[in-house]
Amino acid sequence: MMKTFVFYIACLLLAAPVLAQNSDNAYRKPLKQVLTEIEKKYSVKVRYADSMVADKWVNYPDWKYRPDAEVTLNAILQPLEMKVKKDGNQYKISNYEYYRWPVAEGWAELDRIASQYSSLAEWEQRKTQLQPCLREALQLSPLPASPGAKPIITAKRKFNGYTVENIAIEILPGVWINGSLYKPAKYRGKIPVILNPDGHWAAQRYRADCQYRCAAMAKMGAMAFSYDLFAWGESLLQFKTEDHRRSLSMTIQALGSIRILDYLLSLKDADTSRVAMTGGSGAGSHTVLMTAVDPRIKVSAPVVSLSSYFYGGCPCESGMPIHSCGGRTDNVEIAAMAAPRPQLVVSDGGDWTDKMPEHDFPYLQKIYNWYGKQGNVENVHLATEKHDFGVNKRAAVYAFMAKHLRLDTAKADESTITIEPEQAMYVFGDKGERLPAHAVKGFEQLEKVFNAEIQRAKQDQRYKIGLVDLMLLKRQKTGAITLTAELGADGVEVDMGGLGNRPTFDNQLLIDSVRQRFLQLAKENDIEIFSLAMTGYYAQSFCGRAEYQRSIADCIRTMQLMNVKTAFLPLGVQCDLRQQPAVRDSVVARLRVAGRMAEQAGVVIAIETALSASEEVKLLKEIGSPAIKIYFNFSNPLKEGRNLISELKTLGRDRIAMIHATNKDSVWLQNDPQLDLYKVKQTLDEMNWRGWLVIERSRDARKPQDTRYNYGANTAYLKRVFQDK
């Protein structure tokens, strides 16, 4: 009886997979069982690690199998983020690599990207959009403040033609980036600066090829700084090896390079006009990115890294969403952002740079040619070599740096270079015993420190860039918030709604559910609602409407509920004090009332008039309320032929609540011949003014309705002028 029962149970178990294969459970089977069936069905061998298929199930009925084994395998594995590669009569399964594309697809994507511009002007517009987006994707806009601590420097070591000293630079409170600074033994005046981040090879920057490279550059006449990537080398005193494969590592590395440049370029013997960067593998990707976002780098040489079909196999290269910028970009387009600055691309036949001369390099040449600088971009392709920073690759870099930094290649003799032991390059001692007591320990603590510093930087940002929901064609709609975030602005001005013949605005923000949705979405997108706009008064008469107090009261009430400190009140056509001087007494009287209401609520009402700055000063004195200020508009003085800079100075810092950073509605801000925004910034800096620069118009006449195109470009330009450090 017992034998019969056991046999019955065994039969049920054997039959279970077959019986379970039906539409009730979507033809579900264990992946390992399916792979075994494929091996038998197609007479092939499928190789994989057991850990890759353990506990994985697939929904795939037998009747979906195709005549071709590879087609079937791909159909089964793709939903599991896995892929297969054929090798003879065998197939090897591996995890899907988001960063690695088939060559043809990578080339096609670069072609798609390149089709968006066909001239230097169009390329410059594209670049203007990409640059601020890259910084924002890295979460380095605004840039967190430097801790301001002095670098920790070890004793100088002297060798044949060069010296070395180890340096640790604090890039965030309690976080250091460590490296070794190589300098010529003898030199006069200012010398070039060359950054040398280390790639993903073993032994970090302590490797012989790193020492050869930096020492040779020093002997040639430059100061060369060799340093580790995040959670690599000596920074393992603070973080684990696996922390290097977290996305934030990409950001910390970029911040580290910025801080290194800050320090090196502050040295009295550094030539700020001759600054270069070179790195191999992951450090090559880092070189490309840093050259794109930091204009201080004048010469670059990414080695065995650049490819249109490889985005970087480590999160430190592709973990942050930089490749989503501009409707998608890739590393080759980011490399093109270096143009027309000299750039050497070193490639080889043994990795993903194997086809550089065939497709990607001609694209770079085209971009450089638009500047008339095709000779500034070079490709040294070593078809028989593999993925390393070997002697031939170093020789190519030496020659390129010598050419563009005025160095002496005759002194680049590696045979006279001393290879030091690893411990000689430590800053914090053989066992890390000199690591400062306040050092951050662990990735979780790093995240807390970084997030706190980013929030502090945002609060301390002198100039913030804002958009207007009305001009985004999303009046009092939550879509204005998400679009503002997508375009990279810091905040949005939300309209109070239409006015018409109503006693007050058509304001949905006083409805609790609507208002909470706005506030929640703003928080989720890290967007500030910095102003409420009473634009209904553009067409309606503020100086003549009997119910004006109710509309002001509704606006102030909404401001209090949304914690908004400034409201916009245009005096409009009917209350134009230049065209209608007879309404002045009414305007002044009503603004006095509005001012008292605003004072009691602790908010400010910013008015926009057609008066000159000196006349606005008189108007504000008549009103006599600190809660009434001016919403300065660039276009007002410019269309009247008045000097913009003089107008700003006449008004002064304390009378300007916000600025409409806009002019005529036909060209972008960057293409407007009437505007010198760098001079405007200098003036506002001297005035010690801080606040919101709000983009109202300045649209390209060819595409006036394309909000993303126009406000994205204007936002990028304002951020570059007013926020880039």
C-alpha cells in the first residue's frame, strides 16, 4: 500500500509542470527547465551560471518556440533583463547590459542625435541645452559649497627631474579625494596643469603606468595630479569597494575633479590657460564628462573609453541620468562638447573603441570643422592592442599634450622614472591612522552629508531661474510644475486665474485638494512656487475696479496657504501711468491699501509699470510701503532706448523684488544683441542683489509655440550666465 501511494505522489509531481502549463497561469515554467528543453529541442548547449537562473520563472508556451534557437532564447530572456550570445554551437547567457549596444544601433543613435543640427549655430544651441542638464543630472547645480579646509599635504619626495607630494582635498565635510602631485624638479614661472584620474584597472593609481605617465608629464614641464575614483584606492578607508558601483559615485567623482581644479588653479605657479585632463577606461569617460561641464579644461585626451555603442560599464560612468539630456545623448556627442578645444581620442582593436575611425571619429571631425578647427581633434587607433594604458597610448598622449601645452617631449623618458611602492603614495598613513576624526564612514552617511550640502547650496543660491505657467501654456495647471522641472528651472510662477467681469480671480488654488496637489507635486519635483501672478490685471483696470480689495485679499490668502512670499501685480494697459497720468492718484491710493494688506501678511507685491527707474523710485516713495516693490522687466527700458544697467542701479537693490529677464519676443536671450547678460550679472553682483530671474518671453520667432524649445534654451542660458561657477 505504501509503495503504491509513493508511486502515485511521484507521478503527480512529475506531471505537475505539464498540467500547470496552461493559460490559467500564463504557461508558467521554471527558467532552468525551459533552458533544458531548448537544449534538447535544438541540440545545442546553453551555458550559464546556476545563480543566474535560480528561482526565475518565465511565461512562455511551447507553441511560441521558433525554428531558430537564438530567436527563441532572446524572446524568453529579454523580459528577464538577460541576453544570449552565440559561440559556435553553444549559447552563453549573461545579464543585460544597459550600457552596451549593438554597433549598428549605437551608430544609428549617434546619427539620430546628429540629425538635430546641421550648422555651427544649431550645434551651439544644442550644446547650450546640454551643459546645464549634465550638471543637473549629476545633482551639482547648484554646486555645494567647498568645506574650505586646507589640503593635507605630505612631505615632498625628489626624483630624477621631478618631485612628488601626496595631497588629500576635502570635497564635502568629512569626505576626501586623495592623489599625488607631480611637478618638474626645476621650472620658472607658470606651468600647465594636467588632471590624471585613474581608471578601473587593478592597483589603482599606485600602478606603474600611472606613475610613469604623471612623472613623465612632470619631467616634460607640467604639474600632473594623479588621483583615485570614488571608493577606489585610499578612499577605501572611508567606503567599501561595492560603493563604487552606486550611481552617486559618478557625482562624487565629478565634484572631486572640480575641487581638485579649484585647488590646483589657485596655486601661484599654475597656468590657468593651459589646463588638460586625460584618463583611461572609466577615467576616460570621466575625462569626457568633465571636459563637457567644466570650461576650465582646455585640452583633453580620453583613452580606450569613447564609443557610440558603449555608455560606460560602471555606474560611476552611466549611473546618473546624463544620457537623458537633450532628448537623449551619448558619450560621443558629450565628447563633441569639447570642440573647438584640442582633443585626442585614443582607441584600440581589443575593446568597444575598436571601430572609432569608421563612424564616431568622422562625426567629431565634422563638429570641429564647423569651428574651422578640424586639426584640433585627433584619433590614434592602435588596432592590434587591447584595453590598457600601455606605453604606445602614453606616448600618443605625451605628444598631444606637448603640442598643445608647449611641453618638451624630449624629457618624457620613462626609463629614468622611479616606481614607488604603494605605501609611499598614502596620505593618511600605512594603516589609515592619520585619517581625520570627523571623516565620513560609509555610504549611508555620505548620502546624508551630500543631501544636506545640496539643500544648503540651493538655499544659498544667489540667482534662481523661474518660469511662468501662463507662458508655458499651462495656466494654473500642475503640468507647469513638471515641465519646469524637465526644463531645468528652479521654480514656477503660478497664475491666480482669469479675472474678466468676476469680482475676484478664477482661482482654483483656494480649493484644498487642488492646492495640496500643487504643493505635493512641487515638493516631489524639487520646484519652488516662488510667486503668484495676478495677470488678470493686464487687461482689467486695477485703478478702476470697485472690487480690487477682494482680489488682493484672495491672492494674499492663497500666498499664505502656499507659503509664497511674492505676488506679481501688473498695472496693465488701463493703468499705464505714462499713457494715463490722470489715474496716478487712484493707483497710488490703491497700492497704499494693498501695501498695508501685504505688510500685515508678511508678503510683498511686485508691480510692473511702464515708468523709468527714476519715476518708479518716486512712485514707491508716494506709496510709502515696504511691501510694494518693483518687478523689473528688461524689455521696458530697452524698448524706450534707456540704459539697462543705469536703470538697475537707479532702482537699487532693495526696490527690486524680482526681474523679468526677457526682452523682445523674437529671439532667444543668448541671441539678443540688445542684452549683455554677463554685464547685467556683474551689475547685480555689485549691487548685492539676489532673487528670481523670470523668463517671460524671448521666444524664437520661427517656433513661438514650442515651449520646450524656447524656454529650455533660455533657461539653460540663464543658468550658464548666472549660476555656473
